[in-house]
Amino acid sequence: MGRFTERDEFGNADIIGVDSMGLQCNLKFDEFNRVTNALNKLAEYEDLEEKLQSVYGKCDDMLQKVVECLERHEGIDIPEPIYKARLLTDGEVDRWEEFKALEEQGKML
């Protein structure tokens, strides 16, 4: 499914295909701010999905799948800040763990 939002020149999210001036006129100031915040949050999620797709290719519900994978591995200590991240298959994780074990034993150069 495509994006529901696009960003204006100020970085705020607008609904694609909807005249936001009509929304502005019919909402109180605080209501409009809440709608703007919700749209900006949706745009952030859409941006994250696009970033994942640029790395891993098109996959429906990629963001949801990544979150579910992280939930299954809740003991993972994620350091701050994160500069690089990759999703690994089970086989790649096994090889990585073997590599780390050999490295800890001093068997890796």
C-alpha cells in the first residue's frame, strides 16, 4: 500500500489528496494541533517503512515483522546510539555466534 501522507515545505505531514485548508477551518486550534501531530507520527512510520524497504526490498508489513522479531528477542541490549543495523537469518545468526565464540576464545585473528 502506498503512502497516506506527504511532507510540506516545513516538514509537516499532509494527507495525500485532501485539502488541509478545509480541515483547518473546521477545527479548533488545539484540535488541529492534535490532528497535525497524528499525521506527523503516521508520516514517521511511513518513512521507517520506506527505509526498511530501501535496505531489504519490498515486503508487506515489514515494520510489523521487525517489531515482532525484536519482541521474540526481548533480552537484546540495544546500545545508544545505533549507527548500523542488519536483520539476519537464523543461519546467519548461528554463524555470527560461532564467530563471536571463537573470537572470545582468542582463536580469531
